[in-house]
Amino acid sequence: MKWFHLVLFVLFPGLVIAQNKNSIQILGNINGKIPEIIEYTLPIGGIDYFGFTDSVQPDSSGNFQINLKLNQTCFIDLSYKYKSYGTLIIEPGMTYKVHINTEDAKNPFTVESKNAKGQQLYNQILNRNMIVGGHFELESRKYSKDSIPSVIKQKLEESNINELQGFKDLLKEKVISKDFYRLVETDRDYFYKGAQGSFAFINYLNESRNKNTLNKSQYTELWATIFKSNPVSNPELLKSPWFYFYAENYLRYNELILENIDTVILTEFHKKGLIHTHNIDNAKKYLSGKQLEYYFAAYIYYEAINNNYEQELIKLFEQFKKEYPSSSYIHFLEPVIIPILSFHKKKEEPLNEKVKFVENTDVLNSVKDLVKNLNGKPFYIDVWATWCGPCKAEFKDNPKLYDLLKSKNITMVYISIDKENKDKQWRDMTHFYNLEGYHIRANEKLDGDLRNIFGSESFAIPWHFLVDENGAILNKKLSGGSQIQNLEKQLTENK
């Protein structure tokens, strides 16, 4: 066997060398709390998207290893449960030593490699990756009070130039390669153009409320120019984590500005449960090839992880498989579609008798009104909504929560702040998560009473608090089931 390999090497020396050149090794070590797994974006043809990931399990010492075969420079983000640890700009044939410190907020991610300075500089960019919240909208808010398009463009361009200068210096010093620099340059350029498009879109939305700083002519021109200099069809854009959101902005521009679609029509699609189908149909008019396949898949993933369990997404997934039967993205979409299938199967099962919907809610205008009509005392109240991801994430710890409340003789009450048009979804979701306790969807006055109790301009959910049988506040802010030990301590102190 060794002789055979030697003959291959002598006859075809480039064969083995080429394979080695495409190999990438990431050697990692974690200090602090070790997560169950390390998730890493798995570039398909160099494409990077936070939802398309593989994972590796660290050992008891926090060590892990990732081996990849790639023939081009691309991004890889390391994360756990959508919390980014850091981003690598990887190049074929290189080895990277990654150090993750889960308990050091100032220095959580370092890289040892011959381009380590470039890696460090990229990870210092606050808006480098959408996983950590660096979205177009967040950047565009910095210019919310500006009313001169040329000033907005100049500020965005200056930010881009200043950010790239450090990479230009490293390129000049030959610390980073040309491919490394080009990838960062494209990523940053499209990010700031995306922020410009987002600013225009926000002005479009604000126009109906007379809160826009730019008139229609100004924001339309500001919006249109980015797609001339930075087209969605640029294949290099596919490598950037921003492709999906940049394409989304492009599709909004075409629909709302060029086609002048009335938002009333879009509202009707929402009501009929066809908005996602409409959005994909719109994408098919303006995207094609790899861009369309990627956008279609990313759209399904992004909407599915919101856990609104829309049946329409199941149909779109089946449509995607039919149109792209050999797509590598199917592997990533199946896990997020399964919960939607389970949700609709659960609807056919009988309701748990411990799930109790409160009647005559029109006259229950305050927390005091509500609890006086219920059996039990005191009351642990969970304020949530079907659109609230963190609220739904808490529900996985409900078994521990229910056991604790039962041991303390405390009654469970759920108050949803969903609007009336979400009534069916609220009831279905309550059934799906098997939320044992009393349930009410707040009317306008009860919603207002909750906000008064919360006592802050920024009303945030999930929110848990404790009241007695008369609705008097015993503890204004309690932990949820995910922090069961802290909650037990809080409830003991309230005795």
C-alpha cells in the first residue's frame, strides 16, 4: 500500500499537494464554562450564513478540532445557540489555533496564525456579524437625524474607509493576503451600502407617520444608487454573511419603489397566510441561479426559527426540495421544519385539562380584575406573546417551574399581549407548549395596566411577577423557569 502511494506521488506529485492545499484545520481551546457543542458555519461554495452550520463537541478540557476542505478564502463563525464567539477568515492550506474565553468579555476570542493581526482586527469590528446583532438597521440608526442624502452617504463612506485602512496597512506589510483583504473589503463595502439601503427603507416606513427625515425623492435616490455600485448579482457577495439581508433590502426596493406595491396588498397576503409565498415569488422575479437558491433556503430558515409555526413554510420547503432536489441546503432546513410539523400535529390532540382559558375577558381591564376572578393565591404571572422568541425559549423549563410553584402553593397565570388578529395563533401555541395554568389575552386596558406596573418606557417581555389574591404586587420582577434556583430563592424571600 505504501509503495502504491509512493508511485502515485512520483507520477502525480500535484495530486497530493493539491489535496493538502485545500485542507484547513482549526484547533480550538475553551477557557471558562465549556458549551455542549461549538457550532461553526459551514461554507457551501464559500457561502456563509449563520443558519447553515455543523458542530463539534469539545472534550472535558475544552479542546476541539475542526477539519475542512475548501478551495477559497471565506468566513467561518464559531458560536453556540446563535451567540457568536468570533469569526475566522480562513484560507486553504492553513492551520488556526483558536482560544475562546467564555468568561472574559473584553478578550473572548483570539487566533494564532500567520495572519493573526488581521483576524484580531476583523473581530474588533462591532458590526462584523449579524449573529451578534450588528444588523444594517443598527448602523443606519446612527444617522436617524440627518436630512441631507449626500451627508449620509459621506458618513457611511468615511466609516467604511476608516475601517478598511487597518487592513490596507496589513496588506502592505504582507501580514494578510490579497484574498484576505478582498473578502473583508467586499464584506465591509456591502455592509455600509446595506446600511444606506436600510436608512432609505426606514424613511419609507416613517413617511406614513410623518416621521421621515428624507422626502420620497431623496430616499428613493439614496436607495437606488447602492444597487448600481453594489449589485446583488456580484458572486463575491455570496461569501459575506450580509448577502441575505442585502438581497432582502434589494427585493423591498423593487417591490415598494419600482413596482409601487400598496402595503394594503401585503397586509392581505399576511391575513391569508400567504406572505411568505408572495415574498419568494417576488424573489424569483429578481434573483436567479445560486443567488436565488441561497436566498430561498435562507428565507425558509430565518422565518422558521422565529417559531411562529406557520404552515405555509412547510409548503415552501416542499417547493424548495422540488425545485432544488440536490441542494446542500436541504440538510439544514429539515431540522427547523420538523417543529412546525409537530406543532400542527399537536393541534389535533385534545387540550390538557390543566390549560384553562379565562372567559369574559372584555371586562378584565387590570391585573386586579383578573386575579379576583380566579381560584388560587398568590399568583405567578408570566407576560408573553407568540412573537417573542425569548418567551418561548423559557417554556422548555416549565416542568421545573410547575413543580416549584406547586410546592409553594402558587397559581400559574399566563397573560399574552398579542393583538386580536393573533387570537387563534395564541390559543394554538398555548396548546402546543402545553402551558398549564390560567390564560388570558390582554385587552387594551389590561395591556395598559401591565405597562403601568412595569413602570418603564421600555416594556420588555418575558416578564414574571408575583401578586396576592387582590392583585397587590408582592414581587415586581421574578426569574423564569430557566433560572429556577434564583426563582426559588426569590419566592422564599416573599413568604
